[in-house]
Amino acid sequence: MPAQPDYSSTNVGVFGAGGSGKTTWAARYLTATPFQARFVFDPIGSLARYLRIPRAQTEADLVQQLRTGWAAYDPARMFPDDYEAGAAWFARWSFTWSERLSGRKVWACDELWRFMTSSRLPPEIRTVMLAGRNFGMDFLAITHRPTDLHPQIRPQLDLVACFATTADGESARYLVDRGFDLDQVRALRPAKVRKPPCGQFVVRSLSGAEYSGALYGGGAQGVARR
Ligand SMILES: Nc1ncnc2c1ncn2[C@@H]1O[C@H](COP(=O)(O)OP(=O)(O)OP(=O)(O)O)[C@@H](O)[C@H]1O
Ligand SMILES: [Mg+2]
């Protein structure tokens, strides 16, 4: 499969405190976007649970799953003591497939901060994100705050979905730079309150388009700002 130089990939960052609604939103996004293949690194099983998809523990099972358009990977069997190595292996495996498969693909990881610190960027994850876009591969990272992500990753996000958070310091500055209204973000109601409207979010693109809404009991509103 030749590179897809004209493809404009979308790298998504989903931020928010525990129980704010991040994983639910990401599962909906992955389902609603017409990806040809979705590569999900899911050691906790959180995304697979919301998506109601099985997780593969071996390469053979991953290949089988990929036929359905969803390859969710649980590293427990191949990398029982080293999930970070599992993330690196899966990123490399996914990247190999992105070169072979046509169409739009995505590599997604919940709680990415567990496998990539802000000071250490595994080269395999760097490759799947930065070089993957040449082969139609999008990227989706879910984590608590922007500073959990390596500084090389942060500027590459095209779309930021922000849920209830107490962002301060560098994370707050990142969100302000991206056009977020911090007072609005801090007032968002998390999903865990379970009283609609809850799971409130604000999504902004690099171009300044914005929409906000709630996972439970609130319609989405789109406005173009900035
Ligand atoms: N109608 C509903 N159905 C299911 N869950 C709901 C509903 N309303 C609110 N919730 C809450 O949504 C929360 C799930 O949110 P989600 O797991 O997406 O959050 P998260 O930000 O990923 O959390 P964590 O940081 O713990 O992974 C649960 O706490 C659940 O109680
Ligand atoms: Mg979650």
C-alpha cells in the first residue's frame, strides 16, 4: 500500500478528571467515525467494555479481529510484567498494518499516561502518531491532563475534547492557548454525578471550531470561535 500523502489525519486528545466521561466519549467517537480499522491498546479493558468488543492477547487473534475493523489488544499474556513494552509492540504492529490497509485508520489508547510519561516518548508510539499519518492513521489519546503527554505529542493534536478538570499550571496554559475558556472547563459537570446533564464537554479543533454538550441529558452546541 503506497503512502497517502494527501490524507489529513486527525489526532485527538481527550482530557478530564477521573469519572468525567472521557472513555465514554472516546468509545462513541471511535464508533461514529467511519474508520476502516481501529487499533485499540486496552490493557484495562475500559474501551472494550464500553464498545462491547473482545480483546485479543495474541498476534493471531489480533489478525482475526482486524477483519471486523476492531483490533483491541490486551498485553497481559505477551507482556505480563511490562505493559509499556506491550504498548510499544502493539504500536509497531499497528503501524505495519497501517501501511498495508487502505482507508482511514486509528490508533487509540485509554489512560495513555500509564505507558508514556511527559519526559519519555517510546519511539514506536512516536512513529505510529507522527509517521502513521502518512498511511491514513489517526491517533486518539485519553489521559487526565495535557501535561501527561510528551511535549512532542501535544502540539500535534488537531482536536481536543475537554471534560471536567481542575487543570492548572502548564496544563491550564495549554488549554488557554488552544482557545478553551478555563472557567467554562472548570464548571463542566462530570459523568460520575449521574444527574443529567452530566458528562459535559467542550471540543475544539485547531482551526477554532468548537462544540459543547453532555454525554447524558444535554444536546450538543456548535459555535465557531476565534
Ligand atoms: N446514564 C448513564 N449510564 C452509564 N453511566 C453513566 C450514566 N450517567 C452517568 N454515568 C457515569 O459515567 C461515568 C463513566 O464515565 P467514564 O468511564 O467515561 O469516565 P472517565 O473519565 O473515563 O473515568 P475514569 O477516569 O475513571 O476512567 C461513570 O462514573 C458513570 O457513573
Ligand atoms: Mg476512563
